[in-house]
Amino acid sequence: MAEKDLDAFLASSYGIFAGKPTAWAKLHFTKTAARWVGYEKWHSQQRARHESDGSYILEVPYSDDTELVMDILKFGPDCRVVEPPELAAKVAKRARETAERYRA
């Protein structure tokens, strides 16, 4: 495989999982998280914007959501998956499972 093609394949999706993107994640970060996330580069093809209320919208392509889900969860309530619904459901499920581990 030509180096240019290999580079395009490996860098086209979010995180360590290579492959052509199958979806784009649209994430909404609160004003609090926007102070940090707004300076981070999550992906070379990301689309991002600051909202008038101080929050931040970030869109990244991905093929496998494993690492993306972990990165979203580390922001807790300061990040909400806007799209796609399947990713939002997976993040919500993992958050519920985590909360269950801490019930007395």
C-alpha cells in the first residue's frame, strides 16, 4: 500500500481504530468543559464551533466507537452526544452501568 493511502486509511477515523469513517459524532460540551476542549485537537478533520452561550460543538468522524465512548464519558455531565442516536444510547448505557456500581 502506498504511504499516502496508508496514511489516509489510518488517520481517517477517530482514535486508534483505523478504517474509513462510518459515522460522525456531534458532541455538545458545556461552557465549563469548552474552556479545555476548545483548545484540543481530537481529529484532523474535526469541525468545531463555540456557541454564543459559551458551550462548544465538536464533530468528529469515527469507524469504531470504543475509544470515543471512553473519551466522552470522561467529561461526565459536561458532554452530551447530539448525534448519532446509536452513539448517544451507548454512552447513556455505559453511564448508567457506571452509576449502578456506586449504589449502596
